[in-house]
Amino acid sequence: MPSIRSRADNGLLFFDFRFQGDRCREQTLLSDTPANRKKLEKVLAKIEAEIAAGTFVYANYFPNSKALARLEKAAGQAVQIAVAPVGVEAQHTAGPLKVEAEPASPTPPFSTFALQWVEEHKIEWRRSHLRSLMSTLNGRLIPHFKEKAVSQITKSDILTFRATLAKVKGRGDKEGLSPKRINEIIGTLGQIMDEAADRFEFTSPMTGVKRLRVRKTDVDPFSLADVQSILTTVRADYRDYFTTRFFTGMRTGEVHGLKWRYVDFERRLILVRETFVLGEDEYTKTDGSQRDIQMSQPVFDALLRQREATGKLSDYVFCNMAGQPLDNKNFSDRVWYPLLRHLGLTERRPYQMRHTAATLWLASGEAPEWIARQLGHTSTEMLFRVYSRYVPNLTRQDGSAMERLLASRLATGQVLRMEGAHLQQVGDSNLFAEAGGNERAPMPVPKPRGLAHAGTSRTRASWSRTPQDITLSEGHAGEDPQPPPWGAMRAHATKLNPLHA
């Protein structure tokens, strides 16, 4: 990998790179300082770009180098091999047959092209993404493929590399990286190889390399009772922070990067315009993440209290004592997980507060389009795919909305109780009160005759003792309830008196 290094004996900087398969080191008279390193790194990047493009002239950069003679000799050298046709005796040859040396691969080494690819595309990426990508390149890809020409990397090489990723030491005691992480690394490699294949006109070895299957992880939101327990128990200085996260659905970086200039108390809006990632303010995750979140009353009250605490201390709404944004790892280790253990709740990531907001909104009957806008989703597709299955759990049963509709539409007439207490309609509303007592009594159950009498006497008594509310339509309001049909009485009698059957 090309680099700028310093000599151990005098501390001067020198270039260290590869050209035409040879390692080249060129000294400078610059001391090892950050400013000098930055200057030389720009020169080295230009050298690597020219090497990759095939336009690099060594003498233009190092005219007094001792390596010039060696490189010129290597470039002009030819391999002389005496060759005679098979089965034919060589009778006279004027001299050995000259065969030109096989040219080196016309494509650059993987390490060179990968760095060039980053240099060309980094203007498109956020700083946090660039940092993550460079970690993947320097930690996984370049150490494995090193100086191998991009056109010589085969599908077999890629599959072998992927297999090694499943065996390296993972986080903690885990062996091997997760399928998700392996897919990320191979995905970065695929972008580099596809670009190289398009640029140097060879078939990409990534063709047919499939992504590993990633086990689906379910969201694990809190119930409303859990939320209440958390808000009641959490440290007082974090209560407003938890309230904001539970009832706005903001991402971790969004709430940590929230500044007071983005809080509009007059219109009751939180303007999501920035996110705080890896110690820096960044543009939001996507364009759709730029949104205005409506404050509920608990959030409005929480932010008013928070303004009293940090409004004059920092530009950030939620900050530490130094006025800096909260550190997510510090928050998780010192506040979040201890709180869950204290309450006996299942451990889960702080991001579940966002999932909790989504499920509570859905359970309360908010419009899916409104919820999607609050969460920063461009459509409701993800909303239904991820969260919809939690709605039945929170509303107790499926079809509850239809139950409420039927109850409100059908309960428009008077309600009569078949025993003693009667209700009458209050005005034109759907409210009912105890009747005054001058209404007609419900029609009694007819007395059965013949053999059915003995078997149905107990049935009649149980019917008369069972209060039943019956809702009548408007057209039949005020009428007495219809007595049970004789068929139903006969069925009961059959059950109680088998001889009658």
C-alpha cells in the first residue's frame, strides 16, 4: 500500500510505493510534520492516479533518482530464447530467436485502484460513510488482495475471501463476522470490481456472487405501561430526553444533533435538519429524513423544561455539562442499560424508542401517511412491513375499529332492560338514562303446555332472571321486546327432558 513514511535515523519523510512490480522509495528533505505529510500525500495521490492510468513518467517526479537506470534497463530488456520447431532438426540459425517478454497486466493493482476509486467518489459521500468505508478497505480488502491486478481477481478469489471472513474473530467471543457485515464488505468489493471491469473492459468477477442470507430481526418496542415505568423511574436530568425520544420517533443521531434553532415553539414543530454521527454534525440519513415533527403536549412541555436547563448553556438541546452533544455509547452504558436492568425489562438497543413511537401512533389510530412523515419515511411501505403486526397486540383484537363503528351506528335507538331497570333516550343524543317506571313491562315468556311444562319451568325461570340489553332501531323505539320463539323453548326443553324427545 503506498504511503508517506519517515526515516528512523534522521526523521525525514520519503515516498514508499510500487511501480512496474518493484517497490520504490524516494527520499525528501522535509521533516516529519503534519503539514509536510499532507503536502506529500497529495503528490503521492497524483502519482498513484497516473500509474493507474498508465501515464506516469518516473523522471518527471524524481529526475535525479538512482532508480531511473534500473527502471530503464528493465523496460528495455528482452528475453532471448533459442527455439526449434518440434520434430525438425535445427540445421542453421543465424542466432537465437528473440521473444519479447510477456507484458505485465495492463490493469493497476487492487490497492492502487481502490484508493483511486475512493478519491474519485468521496465527494458523493458523507464523512461518516467515508470513514466506515476506509475502515473496510484498510482493515479487510487491501490486506487480502494487496498488489494483485484487478483484472486477475477471479470469482474463486472472491468466494475464498468471503469464506475467510466467516472464520475471523468477531465481536466478543463470537467466531466469524455476521452475514450482514460480510455482505457489507463484499458489497464494497463489488462496487470497486464493477467499476474496474467497466473501465478496463473485462468481465466483472462479481457476476453470480449472491448475498448471504441475513436472519430477519424483529423490532421489540415497549408497551405503553413500560414507557410509563421508564419515565417515572429514569433520572430526572434524562426524563425530558426520554420523553422526546419516545413520543417523536427521532433517530439517535437526530435527537443528539438537535439544536435550539430547530425547535419552533410557536408552531409546535421540531425541524429535523442535521444528525450527529461519529462526533460530527452531518446531513440527515436521506433527503426524506428532512422533516418537521409535530410536538405532542408531553413533548412540548418536556422541551420547555429542557430550555430552562440547557437553553443558555449550549446550542444543542440535549448536551453534557460541557455543552457538547451526548455520546451514544456513554449514554447506553451509564444510563440506558442500567435503567432496563433496574426495571427488570428485556435489554434492547435505545433505537427501540423509535419503534415504540411508531407502534403507539399506529395503535392510537393515526393516519399511516402522517406517521410515515413523522418518522422520515418517503412512503408507508416500510411502516406496514415493519410495524403493522404490533397493532393487534396493542388494540387487543383485530377488527376493533369495525366493532366501534358498528356500536356507534347501531346504538341509535332506545335500550330496554328485560328486567326491572329500564333506560330511556335523553333528547336526540345517544345517551340513555334510567326510565321513569311508567313504561310497559316486557312481555312474559309464554307458559308452555303439555309434557313440555315440567322440563321448561326451570328454563323460563332462568330466562326471566337473566338481564339482557337489546338495542332497537329508530323505527321500533318504544316497543316491547319480542319473546323468544317457541322453537328455542322446545330445544331447551329437549335438553332438560330427554323423555320429551
